[in-house]
Amino acid sequence: MAGLFVSFEGIDGSGKSTQARMLADHLRAAGHTVTLTREPGGSAGAEEIRRLVLEGAADRWSPETEILLFTAARRDHLEKTIRPALARGEVVICDRFADSTRVFQGLTRGDLRETVDRLHDLMIGTDPDLTLLIDLSPAEGLARATARQGSEMRFEDMGLAFQTRVREGFLALAAKAPQRFRVIDGARPPAEVATGVAA
């Protein structure tokens, strides 16, 4: 039996990671077998690439180089984690997937969407069955994200204007693919957001 592939997307600090965990717990309590994973990462090789792309100076990589790194991580993640879990009939919940690359690298620092799409078609060829976009104002998301003060702050360090372009990019993707996307208001308390996600 084929499984179900669900992704969570949103700007940094939107609460998507929390909501992905809460949905996984909800579905497990209902008797489903769930693989909760993340991007970049989710497999041993992809986690190594995660450190390369999320740590260090904001100008560490060009957008073109980032596209290649994220695609390499995604391919390993797909081969080692996502496809095997779906083949077992599991629900796969992924904190970010290809839509993040379409927005972060494809739209925010130049017009590279065609490059992203061509690489996706060539090397990935898979999109989620359902994408839950946790929408939040860029100012609030950036304030939440910077309050975490972790080592993976490269994209947060690109500032408010960058996060504003990211939000606009996600909303544009959702408008173009309404059959796959659901937009969830992320400004509410986490339990209320989770109710909307599970509905």
C-alpha cells in the first residue's frame, strides 16, 4: 500500500517544525505509522550537507551553489528515507521539501526558478501529496527565529526584506497549486494552529 507524503513549509520562525511534530504525534495516537523527517537532512548524507548550507556567513554560497547542495541532500533523503517509508505504507511528514528551494534559492536572490525546476525534474521528480504552509508575518517570524540563537542562522541573518520575499514566494506557490497546498494561519497559539492542521 502506498503511503502519504505531507510537507510543512513557511518562513523561518513560522512554527512549522513544531506543527510537524504535533501532527506526527496526533497521527501516531490515531494508529498510523509515521516517519517524521526534515530538510535539509533526514538521512546521514543529507545531514552532513545541512551543516554546510545552514551554518556560516550569509554570503558563504552563491544561490546557484546552494541549489546544487540542496538538490544533492534531497536526492539522498529521498533514496534513503522518504521512498522506503512510503513503500512501507507510512505517512511521511517532512519539515520543508522542494518548495523551500523553489522559494529560497529560486526566487529571493534572482530569477533561478527555471534552474530549480529543471534540477527537480531531473533528480527528484516527486512532490508531496499535501503541503501545509504555516503563514506568519515576516517580522514576527524573524523575531521568533532570532530568539532561538542557534548555530543554524544563515538564512535568518539575511534579514527582514529577505524573509518578506520568502513569504511572498510561498504564498504565490500556494496560489498556483491550490490542490496541493493548504495555507494555515500561524499567528495563533500552537494548539489552535495544530487544530487547523489536523482538520
